[in-house]
Amino acid sequence: MTAINLQNVGKTYIHYAHGIDRLLELITHKPRHQSFIALHPLNLQISEGQIVGIIGNNGAGKSTLLKLISKTLQPDGGHFEVKGRIAALLELGGGFHPEMTGHENVYLNGTMMGLSLDEIKLIYDDIVAFAGIQDFMEQPVKTYSSGMFMRLAFAVATCVEPDILIIDEALSVGDGAFARKSFDRIMQFKAARKTILFCSHSLYQVEAICDYVIWLDKGHIKMEGLPSAVISAYDQFLLQADIVSESESIVNSSEIPVNPAVIDGTARILDISIIVDGMKGSSLNVLSLKSELCVTISFASDPKLPAPSIALAIFNADRRVITSAGSKNDQFSITRDTQGFAKVKLNFTQLALLKGVYLITIYLMCENAIHIYEYIDSPIKLKVHQKGLEIGVVSLSHTWAQI
């Protein structure tokens, strides 16, 4: 069955330079405004239980489309139909009143989502428990820290058991422990076959979570289809346009923490060692098809959580991903000690990279290799040399035969 049906739906914003221009336009019947087409009229059908990713550059129309579907914006025209209760994580806490308490805002937002007072009362304790700010619910939300604000907004949006969940760059919010908690909540919606619209600059997460992807460009649908095909085309578009797309749902750390303490509900990288042919250094020489690259990663994690997975990506100087390896993809199970510590080694024998300079990024991820606890860009450069005349970035195994 169809959950979302848009036929010839678009949105144009009108801007007046001065307030009086609106009145003069009515009197003179001459346009005195500027128009900006945020979303050209489009057709879109999304089935119940479908997980749809929305990708595109800033200003492509992604947020406008999600706001139309969530009914916080009215379209200019066309046929518009959305079935079921919607919970939208667009601007977290956008419906909160700063002078009202957290308690009052829960009821305010609940009624805005179509719940009765009795229904809100039934889930109120669950909302507060999930947000983890029980001691502050009777205080005005204007006194909340940004983290507390996001926790409560996320809890309200996801505790109403919606039929359609809309996520705009809010897959993981708050600190490390709550980020994992929020991620688990969203994955529960996926397991329950809820309809999900997920908008993010994190192409990896879009491909991992979604079963269909829509690429918006300048208010038009440029491409749609299977995640692998659409994301590959979009990634190529970004490379050609010399645009670096960065995930806003990931917290980057360029320094390796030295304190082994682990916060409940999360994990962290403790140490990374990169060695080529037994040598260490900030710049390592690699002989193509001869050298061995050895990467060792130590991490600490909450032992109450499933064991994390680890991934590694090798980039060229232009930050284009050349290759990657992941424990989840390779079906390698990581065993930790009782405190949640582990050390893992990844070997690349006879490294097949061709001449050039390469960089390595290490990712510590959840057991499903989707949620990223932490990633570290290694400052070590791999300088690859070769004896032959092959060109490109990698040497593929091959054979010749006379026929």
C-alpha cells in the first residue's frame, strides 16, 4: 500500500525586499517580489514499510520536500496524500516553547502530533526515561543545555509510535551514549517495518539503512533507484564538482584519547599503530605488490553493548576512497575482555596499490557497521612506489593466454 503520494507537488518561496512592497503589489498588480523555486513540481510514491534515502547538495530541496511531507509546509498545488501518523526529526525542538517547562512541552508537542491527553499521559514516563533528564522536567526549556534540549525533542518525536518517521540529519543526537541510544531507537523502527525517510550527507549510512534513494538537485529529482546505483552516481558528481561531502551525524576526533575510561553506552579508540614492512613513521614507503601493511587498533567499549566492528578506508590525496575493509563485511567477530577492551590487527599482504600518496582512516562502529562511535584520520602518509609501468590506483590480478 502507498504511504506517501505526491503528484505535481512543488514549493516556491516569495521574498519582498520591503514590507510595503506587498501592499504596492496588491494595489498596482505589478510584481514587486523575488521568487525562489525550492522544489519544482514532482511526482513521488513511497510504499508502506519502505526506507527511502534523500541525498543532494545543500539547497537541493531536501528539507523542503521533507517539510511538505511532514505537513509543516503547504505545497503550491498538486495532489498530496500521506497516510498515518508522522513523527518528523527536522529541526529538533522546533515546536518547543522556551518559557514552558519540559513537562508542559511534552504535552504541547504530543497534542500537535495528534495525541489525546490520555495518550500522552500513558507514554510520558517513557519519554522522560528515554531522555534521561528526570530532574529538569519542571524547569523552562530555555534553561536547558543544547544536549538536554535535543534529548527531550528526540524522545518526544520517537515515543509516539508513528507510522512514518522523517529524519533530517538527526540520526544520532547528543553525547556518545545517547547517540547510540537514539540510533537503536531508529533501527527498531526499521525492524518494525515503519516507513522511514532519511536525509543525510552520510552516504555510507544512507546506503546501509535505505532500500531506495532519491537524489535531488536544484529542486529536481535527478536520479532515483537502488542505493548502490544512485549513491555511486552522486559520489561521482561530487568528485567532478570538487565538492567534499562530510557526515554531520559523526563526531570527528583527530587525537587518540589516552584515558581508557569508557562512558556507558558507547565506545572509543585507544590506540592505532600503522607499520609497513616492520617500519614506523609519519611517512612510510610502500613497494607495490611487495610490501605488507599492518594496522593495529585498540579500543574500549561498554561491555554491556554488543562487540563493536572496525573498518578501515584508504584514500588518495584527493580524499577519494580507493579501498576499504571492515570486520562486519568480512564476517570477523571481535572478542573483548570482561572490561570491554580489545586489540585487532588487520594485514594487507603484497599491497596492490599503485604509485601515489595515500591516507588511512580508521572507524569504530556498532555491531551492524552503521552507527559510527568514532573515526580517526591517521596523519601517516603511505608513499607507494612501483617497478612496472602500470597506471591507475590498484593492480588487479590477471593472466594472459595465447589463443
